[in-house]
Amino acid sequence: MPTSKQEIIADIDGHISKGGGGYSAWYVGISSNAKERLAEHKVKGWYIIRTATSSQVAREIEDHFVNSCKTDGGTGGGDETATKVYAYKKAPYTGP
């Protein structure tokens, strides 16, 4: 079920806080299939997935974390179906 922009930001902030390491220890991205992307990143541990109301909102959330909070990740990926926002704590085996 889609969640508002502010709710998703708050959920991810809370998840990062619980997971520790500060924003720089985390990667935030968007995708139409977040579980597939997490597998491509080789994520085995601490992650969160939320569904935004649109790909534009997902991009705004990603931009907030990558550019304002300084998480790892890049903006401009995905397509118009990319409504899933995901975040994971980086580890030596994840890429990145």
C-alpha cells in the first residue's frame, strides 16, 4: 500500500537510527522491484522497503537521503514504474 512522502522519510530515518552507523553507512535507492535490486546489491541484512505514491515521490525521497542526508546511492535511476524506495546498511559484501 502506498505511503506518503513524509511517512516514508520518517520510516527510513527510524530504520537508519535503529541500524546505526549514521547516514554514510547506508545506501538508498528506488526500483520497481526492490527485492530484486537488494539481491543485486547482495544485501543479506538490515534493510527497509516502502512504496511511494508515484515514481516522482520516490525520486524526491531518494534525493532527500542521497543529497541532503548524504547516504550512498545515486539519483536519476529507475523509470516511471520505480515506486519502491529501499535502504540498506552497507557491508563489506554489498555492492556498493
